[in-house]
Amino acid sequence: MEQPCPERIWTDIGVAFSMGCVFSTIGNTFSGVRNAPRGERIVNAFTLVRKNAPRLGGNFAVWGTLFSGFDCTLAYIRKKEDYVNPIAAGALTGGVLAARAGWKASVVSAAFGGAFIGLFEVFQHVIEKFNSQQKHEQMLMYEQHQKLLQEEQQKQKQQAAATKSKSKRKDDDEFN
């Protein structure tokens, strides 16, 4: 279940900033170690991380802010939570972020933003469908197992009743 929009925006900003910092830290660590002279590799790696991680984290946070803002706005306007909102939000985010480069770059970036998020939505839909199919199969197996257990219990009760009635008849025969 998704959070309501104001909380979702704040969460997405924090998650996006964290992702940007982590990706930047990983990339700059390898770059700093690879490109520095032998005795200064660790110092160079830490210097690059300290300089670049907050910048990339901030860029990711801006993207996350715009995307979540557009997604929540579209959900409010359309009164629907479906796959169209994130795809349109991705297109709007890409367009807005490239607006300073001109309208052509903005349109291309919007198309790529919408397509990129569209791929995520398709992937998410496939995963959800696969998971629901697995759950359905598990439920069928569980129901079959329960049915077999009930049948086995029924047989045991019938056998116990038959054994009891045989022993009672045997006792009656011996008594007579």
C-alpha cells in the first residue's frame, strides 16, 4: 500500500538523495583509486567522494521531487492510481529537467523519461502477475492438501468405526 502523497513526496526525496549518494560513492571510489598515483589512491578516492556524492545525490533528489510531485498531482487531477500517472510524471519530469536546453531537447527528454518509466511499469506489472499466479497455485495446492487430509481423516474414522462395530459383534457373539 502506498503512502498518501505529501508523505510519499518526502520519502521519495530522501530515497532519491540516498541512491544518488550511494551510486556516486561507488563510482567515485573506483575512479579515485584507478586514476590516482600509487601512494594517494585512498586519499584521492575520499576526496572525489566528498566532492561529488552530495552533488549527484542532490540531482537525484531534484528528479525524485519533480517525479513524485507530478505523480501526486496527476493522481489528484485524474482521481485514479494507475500506470498512466507514473509514465506521464516521468515524461513531465524529463521535459522540465531539459527545458533549459530548448524545446527540442525537452521533447526528446520527455519521451525518454516516459519510456523509461513505462519500462519500469511493465516490469512491475509482469512481476506482480507472476507473483499472483504463484500465490494462486500455492492456494490450490494448499486446498488439495487439506482435502486429502480430510479424506484421510474420514477413512480413519470409518476404519475405527468398522473396527469398533466388529469388536462389538465379536463380543456379542462370544457373550451369546
